Amino acid sequence: MLDRELDRFWENDEKAHRNNCFAVESQIAFGIRMSDECVFWELGEEGEPWGYTPRERRLDLNRRYNDKAEKIVGRRLLKEELPPEDAAFPYVKRIGEVFGGTYALENGTEWLKECIGDEKQLEQTLDRVEKMDLREFMLPENWESEKKRIYEKYGLLPPRMHWVRGPVTLACSLMGTTEFLYFLADEDELAERFSAVMTDVIIKMAEIMDEEAGRTGKDARGFGFADDNCCLLSPALYKKFGYPVLKKVFEHFSPDEGDERFQHSDSAMGHLLPLLGQLNLTGVNFGPTVLIPEIRQYLPNARIDGCIAPFTFMNNDEKQLTFETLRDIEAGKKYGGVNIWTAGSINNGSSLKSMRLMMDLVWDNQR
């Protein structure tokens, strides 16, 4: 693709994303827009890709990165305007904290710490959670005054809470992976109770934040889960624990055909596709070993947000990146509803040059 054809590429790409990426007129949809963490490797700068970057430095890095991006891919990709620091809403407690966990930053990555050691402690936790006033627990004392101030000064509303750590990943984080798997195999009744309480908490927390922002009707529709650890369960165990959570949450927040029902699991969870197929998902992002033909067997209407391995992109392996991109382009032509993307996050090290390579492949392989 010649540089002068970049504008045409992006015009075609906008059309390709219509109808959940099924309305392909010429080229396959291209979803990659990079991420803030990519600035460090690209610009040769020190920093914590997944950690905190002061606002002014973030803006400077993003502007410099966008100057480079505009020349290579024809777009400024990252945000160059951020709300002032005093426009940040007070911290709202998250679902892991409801069940007694704590979030901690280690080596630039946030982890939810284990807090439930055995079945007795889990029962006590569920007893406590069932009696909890979630609104009082989630929202800090200064919430109302800060919410009012931020809206009056900046016109901003509190963020939604319609994207959450999936049920299996959440349970593994709270109990420890090995302990949870043994528990799930041995304790049918308590496991079903854990699943049901988790479902209620997810729905109530999302509803509380919708109410705080005055969202109703279609504004309160759609939901998504990030559940990498679902791959650890057999179909029978997943049907017992994870599937009921997604089913009930989707029934509550995504009852209509066009409502978003999204599942991210960048792991080898292909054995769960028959079950996930019963949820009428509208969008998926699975692991790099779960490929488009297999997904499409069970999810005929879902947008497939890419199968390119994140480490292929991060390592800028041109040969392998070409192979995986062409593979997904051809599958997109055959099956429809494909959005060229990575099977997981776009990590620091993924270069703009590699992004341009994928764009060129999309351009050169139009219908």
C-alpha cells in the first residue's frame, strides 16, 4: 500500500466495521489501534507500561508517539487530551473487594490477592456478602459531593461497570487456582451457591453505577467478561459454575438481539465453545489456538476480534505475523464477521512498523 492510499484504507475500514463486521464491501475490518503501553518501546523511553504514568508525561509520550504513527499508519492513535486530575471520580470498590480480596500492583501488573482459604471461610464470606449493603460498601463517603462537583465543572458522569473479571478467573483469584479446582469438583452445593451469589453481586454493582449516572433503557444495555481461567474447567464444571453467571447476567443486561454479549478469554478454551455458543454472543476474543473456523461453528453471529498471537506482534516476527494475518483475512472472507486483532492485549514492544505490515496485507487482499 502506498502512503497516499492510507486515507482510502481507513475509509474502507470504517465501512468494514458496519453490521458487527459482517458487512464487508472490500477489505476485512482492522481493529488494531495500539495501546498506551506501546509508547515506551517505540520511543525508546523508560517507564511502567502497565503502571502509573503522570498525566503530563503521558500526554507528551502520546503526542510524540502519534507524530510517528501518523507518518507510518496514517492515523493519530492514542489520546492527546485527558481530563484534569481533579476530574477523576473517587475510588469505587470492585468485585474482588466485595468478596474480601485486595488489589495490589506487583512488577507493573495488578493482581487480586487470595483471601478465601477453605470451604468454611467461603461460606462465611457468602453469608457476609448476601447481607451486604453494596452501595454503602462500594461508594466512598465523599461520593455524592464529588459526583456533583465533577458533573457541574466538567459535565462528566460516573463510568459504567459493565465489564468484569469473569467468574472462573475471579474465583481462582480469590481462592487460588488449585484450591478452587479441587473445591469445584468436590462441593456441588456450595459451588452453585458461590456462582449464584457472584451473579447477584455483578448485576447489583452494575445497576448501582448505572443509577449513579442516570443510565436507563438502552443506555444500560450490554455486558462483557474477561475470563482467561475458564480454560481450566471441563465443560461439565464450567456448566455448573461459570455458564450460569454469564447466562443470567446477559439475560438481565442484554435481553435483545442487538445487545452486546462479549467474552474475552485469551486461553485455550476451545472445548467450551459448544456451551458459549448457547449464549448468543455478539463478540469474542479468544486465545491464539482457538481459530476462526472452530469459533464460527458454534458462534455464527459473533464478531471475532482476532486470533493473532500477542507475542507474535510483540516480537515483531514479520514472517509469522504475515502468516497469521493472511490466515485470518482468508477466514474472514469465508466466514464473515472477522476483525483483524490480537488474541489478547497489545503489549509494549508491538511496533508501528508491524501494524503497517498487517494493514498492507489487508489492503493487498481485498475482495
